[in-house]
Amino acid sequence: MNNLLPYQDSILITCTIAAVALPLLAALVNFCLPVKSKVAGWVSALAILGSCVLAAKVFAGIWNNHDIHTQQVWFTIGSTKVFAGILLNNLSVLLLLLVSVIALPVHIYSTAYMKHDDRYSRYFTYLSFFCFSMLALVVVDSLVLFYAFWELVGFSSYLLIGFWFTRDKAVQANKKAFIINRIGDIGLLSAIIILFTQYHTFDIVTLFAEKGLISQSVVNNDLWIAPTGTLPVIWQYIACAGIFMAVAAKSAQFPLHTWLPDAMEGPTSVSALIHAATMVAAGVFLLGRVYPMFTQTELTALACIGCFTAFMAATIALTQNDLKRILAYSTISQLGFMILAMGVGAYSSSLFHLATHAFFKCLLFLVAGIVIHQMQHIKDDNNLDIDPQDISLMGGLRKRLPLTFITAVIAGLALIGLPLTSGYLSKDGILIQAFEWSDGKSIWFKIIPLTALLTSWLTAFYVVRLIVKVFFGEFRLLNIVPNIKEHITDGGWQYKLPLILLAVCCLFPLFSINPLSYEHAWLFNGLNISRLTKFESIYNLIIPVAVNVVSLGVMFFAFTIYSKPKTALFPQTGLFYQLSYNQWYFDAIYNRIIIKPILLLCRACFRFDRRIIDGFIHLLAHTSGYIAKLAMWTDRNIVDGFLHLMASIVQSIGNFARKFQNGKVQYYLFSMLLIVLALFILKILI
Amino acid sequence: MITLTDFMIVSAVLFCTGLYMIVSKQNAIQILIGIELILNAAILNMVAFGKYDRVNNGGQIFALFAIVLAAATTAVALAIILNVYRKYKTIDPGRIDKLRDE
């Protein structure tokens, strides 16, 4: 089939396949290397560099040009042919490039970060395997293949969360992540099955293209009518709910978000790549792929969920003390923004935010990695019993880690969404479009954009709190343990290069020439499916000004309260503080409502199994044992006894008869005499 | 007065003695003697019952024949025993077992 394509296209497809296959190759090579081999890091990094270059080439060829879709028959069941192939459009090449570009600095960073780990090459095996799964996920054109790579992404995430599997918390965390992702996978699988039942195809293009099957089907009179068949409308809802479940599990949306903060037990570089930038974006990507499926009502529900998640996670991030946990909740919050944007129809803004968020969140995690690494060194050098991730022990690190500090500030500003950063472009796009969306609807719909607005102010607060607590003031650990040796630095070039690379990507020029208007961003325009000319609403002026002025205020407020040495500002017993500090009690609630009943049920089943089923089987066993013993006794004593009796009778008769045949003439004569005598005696008697 | 019954008793004693010898002795010649004793018991019976045939004296004559035949058979038997002895170096009939079906 490739031969029919123009030469240029077949080159691009080859590049895509190579870009996807290189990390797999690296994973295989690393898998064969010895566990401690230091070559592994460079194998993986080179592979991802190759992927990156190829992805850039593909990106340049496809972006705003024309889509490429090529497929071949994969297998045939009956008359149904299942195709597998590659779909390259703006969305997939964007993700292809994004994933490889984010992965490259993370790989470089990891070579230094994991240097002393005992399972160095295993780490890179998993990391390359993840990159392969993720790159394949974004380019495949069949829902079945999509599902397969979706699973592989989840699996490699599982491996990496539990990379330090000797820690109990890591094991718990990867189990939790895996189970929650599984719930989402069930949703995706059922959605795929329903779609296949309705449309008889797995092909994403046939289903979701502009004139695809989905756009031709309507919901009418409780029936879901498509060119290929008709189903009750409930199935459409179930399919959408399934997709939503998958999205919620992968992108950590309420109510399936609880795994992401725990997933921070993995190495920090993994958190940066997988749990901040790429894998969690897979859910948003899925939404982007199947976007035409959702009806207006379902999109509104999506917006509500996204909005709630964003707000909830932001409030939780306000009070956490674990550095990575704050970033995790911040990730959840930003993912909530993306889902919200999808819900309000800001398709391109959502993906734009995905791209910008990937850079600055990855950068923040790498910064966190450096800080934690240095704290760990202090801890190890001085034999202290401290949590290296606790921000209440840090402070004043800006002089010790100057580059880390600068990049952290850039990433933080991007996360807050101040002008001149990439975050400003994407986040304000979402907010403006959310306000435009709520126009002309009832007053209740205003809640969503307003909450989003509030959330972005909260974001400003927690980011400043984080940066101030880590980098400003004085080193609080010195207050607790005065005489410690410390010689902490930014680290070697493997640390510095990724930071600089990502920090540059957090600034506006990469995305837009005009630093103040998201509508001029090339990424935004490239993804705009509707291509409607946005009317110049008043929001375009008000929202950015409102957001940024208040954000600046909040930042100043946060800065002043946290840069003071004494930090008992808020009552730590208040209801809201407790709610936030305990992460809205989600884990506790899930424990009580879901996990405990399930464990109880399991124990009950176990007992039922033990007592009743096993008991019944044991009873059967004992009964048949006794029956067998009885049968044995009968056999031995009665059947055998009878036979032995017969045998001994015959034997004794034989022995008796044998005596007369001993070959002695005299004896014969004697016998004869006896018989004659006996006859005579008998004759006399009778 | 010697009555018939006395002859009968003597004859019966002779017969039993002969029979006992045949059954119990381990010497072929003694067995032969036993046979002779039985024969003589029979002959004695014939002679004793001969008083009922005083005209022809059939009993006495038959007894004579029997004696002659007995002598002949004894001669043959002795010859056999002699040959048996030559072959087996024994005349114990219990140990002469080559005629038996193997």
C-alpha cells in the first residue's frame, strides 16, 4: 500500500515507524545488558534523540499540510477485516514531537539522576519501553491498537512507579495506580466494543473524521441512529461514560485521581516524564481523538468534572508539605483545566495547554528532583532522620542552587500563567473560551469559568508558597540540626542542560510571536478544528487583566507571608485546612466506602470458601475415605477370604490325593487293602 | 479233634502274616516270603476244604498244582529280584522307582 503513496509521504511514514521503533530497540538492547551497565543510559538517550529528530521531520512535513493515513489488513475474522495503520494529522504529530522532545531532556537528566542505582539498565529499559508505547499510542489509527498501547503505557508506568520495589510505599502506590488504571481500561474497552457494535469498524479515521460515521449518526427518539445500524441511546451514553472513565483514570480526574499523588513514589525523573508531561496527557489525547462522539450535554458534564478536579486539586496543593505531592496535585489541577477546556469546546486550547503544561511541569519536576537529590545527600552524609521531600525543612536554596532556582521561577511563572510565558497563552485561552461558552446560558453555567478563575489564583498562591519555601528565606534544616555538612550544587551538565532546554520551552517565543494573545499561537491555530473566526469579545481584554492583576496580588501576598521566618500564619486546625491537608479525605473515603467493603467481601468469600466449600469437599473426601476403607476390609476379608478358602480346600484335597501316588508299590497295596477293608466294614454295617 | 475252623484260623493267621509282610517289609525277599505265606494259606484252605470231596480229592490235587506253580513263580521272582539287585544294588522296593511315571 505504501507504494501507492507519493514518495514524500512514504518517507514520512518510514520516519514515523523508525521514531516509534527506536525506543523499543533501545529497550530490547538494555534488557539484554547487565543490570548495572552504564551504557544503558546512553543507548536510551541516543534512541530518543533519534526519535526526536525523526519526529521533528515528520512534524515539519505534516503540520498544517495534509494528513497521512495508511493502513493494511491486520487480520480477518469472518467477513470483518481489521486494519492496522498509522494516522498522522496535526494532533498526532504534535504529540509525537512533544513526547520525544520532553523525553530527551528527561533521559539526559536520568543518566545522572539514576547513576548510583543498582538497577540502572533496568530503569532505562522501562523508560525506553514507556517512550515506545507512548509514541505508538499517538500514531496508531485503530482503536484496538490504541487500546493495546494504552495498556502498555499503563504497564510501563506501573513498572516505573514501583521501580524501587523494596519500599513498601512504592509497592502500594504502583498497585493503586495499576488498579485505578484498570478501572479506566474497562471503560475504554467497553466503549470500543460498543463503537464496534454500532459502526463495525475500529478505524479512527472512518469513525471520527469530519465526514465520518460518528458525525453522520444522530440521537433521535431514544435511538442512536448511525448509517451502519441502530442501537438504543443508552449505549451511546455508556460508550461516552466508558471513554470518560478511561480519561479520568489516565489523566487523574475526579473521582479516579487518587493514584497520581501516590505515584510520586517512583524516581523523580519518571514523575517528570510520565506523571506530569506525557502519560497523564494520554487521557486528554484520547478525548481529542474521539471528540466528535460527545454530545453537548456530555461535554458539559466533562467541563463540570474538569472544573471540579482543577479546583479540588488546587486547594489540596495549598497545604501539602511534600514537594512532589504539591506538584502532583498541581498536575491534577492542570489536567482538570484541559478537560474543562475540552468540555467547553476549547479543543485547541486544551491541547495547547497540554503542550505548554508538559514543558513547565516537566521542568518543575526536574527541579524538584535536583532539590530532593541534594536533600538526600545531606541526609545521607549526616545520618539524619528527615524526609528529603519535606519543603518545611528547605529554604534559602536559591544561593546554593542558582540555576535550579531560575528555571524553577520560570516554570512557576508559566504555571501561574503570567504574561511572556507559555502558560499565559494557553491558560488564558481556556479561561476566555470558558467565559464565552457560558455566555447565553443560564446563570449556573457561570460557576464553571468562575471556579476556573479562582483555581488559577489558587495556583498562583501555591506556586509562590512552594518556591518561597524551597528557595527563599534561610535554610530551615539548619535551625533543627545546626552542625551539618552541606555542599550542594546544581550538579553536572546532565542536570543543567535539560533544565535550560525546558526553561527555554516555557517561554512564549516558542509558541507565539505575540506574547499576549493566544489566538496568534501557531499551535492553537493548527489544532483549531472549527476554524471559526472568533468574535472579539470583551473577555479577551478583561480576563487576562483580571487573572494577572489578581494573580500578582496573590503572589505578593503569598510571598510576604511565606518569606517571613515564622510561618504559623493560618490556624492549622480549621476545617478548610484539615480538608485541604488531608486531600479532601478522598483516600479515607475510598478506603471506607470501597476498599473496606471489598476487603470484607473478600474475607467473607474467603471464609465461605474455607468453611463451606472446603468443608463440603473435605466431608466428601472423608466419606469416600471411609467407604474406601470399608470396601478394602470387605475385599480383604470376605472376597479374598472366600477365594483363599477355596484355594486351601483344593490344595488340601490335592495334597491328600497326592499321598496315594507316591510310586511305592507297597503303599498302593496298602491303600487297596484299606479300601477293601473299608468296603467290607461298610457292607457289614449297612 | 481238629476241626475245619481250626484250619481256617491257621489259614487266616498265615494270610494276615503274609499280608503284613508284603505291606511292611523293606526287603524284596521278605515280601516274596509274605507272598508264599499267603499262597500257603490259600493252599491250606483248599486242603482243608478237600474233605468235602472225598471222591475226587479235588482240593488236594489243586493244592499240589498250586504248590508247583508257586515254586515256579518263586523261581521267576527270585530271578527278577536278583536282576533288580544287580541293577540297583538294593532290593528295597521303596527305592526301586525307575518304573514310575516321571
